Amino acid sequence: MSKIILTGDRPTGKLHVGHYVGSLKRRVELQNSGEYDKIFIMIADAQALTDNADNPEKVRQNIIEVALDYLSVGLDPAKSDIFIQSQISQLTELTFYYMNLVTVSRLQRNPTVKSEIQMRNFEASIPVGFFCYPISQAADITAFKATTVPAGEDQEPMIEQTREIVRKFNSVYGDTLVEPQILLPDNKVCLRLPGTDGKAKMSKSLGNCIYLSDTEEDVKKKVMSMYTDPDHIKVSDPGKIEGNTVFTYLDAFSKEEDFGLFLPEYNNLDELKDHYKRGGLGDVKVKKFLLNVLNKELEPIRNRRHEYEKDIPYVYEILKQGTKNACEVAEQTLSEVKAAMKINYFDDVQLINAQSEKYSG
């Protein structure tokens, strides 16, 4: 069986370093590993519209931002098909057929849906499209016969829902769809990078994100104002590592060679942490080290982005070609689904001949 990846993001804003360590960096590694036959990366604009239907311009403007972020981190259109979800009409059709295989009560029990509804204050009036997005996601995954879906732990209930739909479809209509497996991040620190203010989640509305497209000056301002240990007032005070955003970011980003480059008096992060916990190490020094580490990682990303920004029509051409390739694969799957469901009336020569004999006799 072919090994196929499907992954993607909702275009509701520029991507930030949380996206980078949580998924983007891993996608590039998977893309370059040579282990996968096909990689599909979806800009999930239709899904973004389920809770932004009154603001389509926000979604529209962010398509190019997400595409630029993808290309700047090293996703390669020669190895991965980057496509726009809404332009693949087969996904909508598959969603409609799968709706018959899922009950309302099952959707209501989905933990991811429950928490997302609470987060968006939809309790009183849930848009049907938003409520059904686990089914839409199942269509996205199965349309490309994805065997692997790289995602965070919070997406496990969604992938399980997809597997249930696949099993139900195959049991009713015959073996047609592929059951996907989730691929969790291998670095636990990267599961959920906090905002610069120490809040659990990076959010545009909270203004606590470091974006991949931020300038060096932007990154400096954000790092130097980062939340640390509020009790670490004097340099001589012992400091706490737990809940200290600067050290969380160092866990996610720093490598041993960074110490030789930027902070040679320490051999590794453990030594730096020990000194901070003992006292005698100031926050400014640690923040400056983090700033150097981040800029080393982000500089090549910024440079690639600037190159792509010079030719936006070319970026749209990449999206157009990726969407065309994705469309062909989704059309083949839809054709197989309709054949299995026996709704491929005009392609079923046997049916036409049998009906012809029935009425000619």
C-alpha cells in the first residue's frame, strides 16, 4: 500500500513559531525523508469559513500568507502538493455522503468539537457547518487515501471519528476507503508552545505570538518582554524553570551547538538551567541567548519568504498546480465511492444493459 500524508492549516492568520515547532518543521522532515509516496498539504479555507462565514475576506487574504509561510519553511512544491480546500468540489460531495454514516449524538460526544464550541461561545447557536467539520475532515483525509495524518494530541478524537466513518462505509458498501493513523509530534515540548506572555496558547487576539514572518526587530521586542519567573527579581535570586516561557522556548529551539556559538561558558541547556535555579544568572542574559537561537532558526525562513514575495503570481501558480493534482486524486476516490454506493448510474454499463433487457423482453 502507498504511504500518503495529508496535513494542513486553517488560513485565519499568519503562522507562528508554535506552528513551526508543532507541525511545520516535522512536515519538511517527512517530505524530505523519502518514506512517503505522496504528500498533500491543504490550506483549509472551507473549514475556516465554518466560523468565519461573515468575514470571508479574512480567509481570502490569509491564503497567500499561509502559502508564503509554507514555502519559506521549506515545503517544496516538487515534493508536496499544496492545495486550497474549497477548490476541490469532490470533498464537499464526499462530506455529504458521509453525513449519512454519523449520528448527531456521536458528533456531540467528540471532545475536540465540544472544546472548540466552548472556545468560540457557540453553545447557543452552533453553525451546522462547524458542527459537522469532523465529517468534512474525514472527507479531506479519505479523498487522498491518506495513511498518515501528522497532528497534535488534541486532534486524536477527530482522526478516530474518521476511522469510524471509514469502517462504517467499508462495512456497508465494501472495502473502498483507507483507515488513517495519526502521527504525533516526537518532541513533547513542541506539543503546545505557550504565548510570549506565558498564556497556554499563542493567539493573534492576545498579541502573544512570534510570527515566522516577523522581522529581527519584532522578534527582539517580543523575546525581551517575555514572561519569566515573577519571583526572580534580583540576579542573585534562585529562579524557577517550570512555567518560565524563556526556558520552554529554549527546550523547543536550542541545540547543543548553539552554546558554542552564543554562550560558550555553558556546554548545554542543563548547565544553564542549573545556574538559573541556583541563582546568579539574570533573565536578560538568558533572553539574549534565546534571541540568538531564534534568529539563527528564523533567518533562512525570512530570506526564503522575501524571495517568494517578489513573485506572488508564481506562488498562486504553485497553489493552482497543487490543487489540480489534488483534484485528480480526489476525483478518482469519489468515483470509487460512488461505484461502491451504486450511484454511478451513467458509468454502470451492467445496470444499463440489465434494465434494457428487463424492459425489452
